[in-house]
Amino acid sequence: MRLGYLIAWDEERFDSREGAAPELADIWREPANLQPAAEAVAVGRLILKAAEWSPQSHELFPTAARKRAVEVVRLGYLVAWDEERFDTSTAVRERLQTELADIWREFVLPWVVVR
């Protein structure tokens, strides 16, 4: 079902010299070509499928790769939340733990999780 429409004027029925506005019946509508937009979406999906693992492309990976990603994320959180790793105040330790988990997800996971 096409939702977009291109409104066009019927040049033969509208004479700009008279300055008269065309009636509603004088305007014809032609369905817009939405094919380029659909192709752009398909290309975007293809690029995501070819891309390395990321939280955005996670659902496009096979089931085994997604399970591996979950396991590796859990391992990263265990490493990050090791109490003995950071010998600082609680607020600083929590910030460092969060940053380490983010780094793990953004830089380690794409190298470990493959198709």
C-alpha cells in the first residue's frame, strides 16, 4: 500500500495568465515512487549485517554468536566489578567499574563475537 502522493498540476487546464486558481478536480494525483526509500532501507540492513558486532547489530547475528556475546559480556562485568581491582573510594570505584564495562562492550566484544 502506498501512502505517499505527488501532487501535480494539469498544465492544459490551468492558464496562469488568467490568474484563476485551479479547481480541486483540476488537480490529479499520482502515487509517489517509494522504491528508492525501500532500497535505502534494504542497503542499510545489509550494511548492518556485514558489520562487526555491536549492540545495534546484535539481533542480526546468528543465535550461537548472540549467546557468545552474552557470555562475554557477563565475563566483562565480572572483571569490572572485581572488588579488589580498584583500591579507591566507593564513588570512584563505581565510576571506574562502569567505564571498564563500557570499554569491554565497545572494544572487546566486536573482536570476540564473529559470525
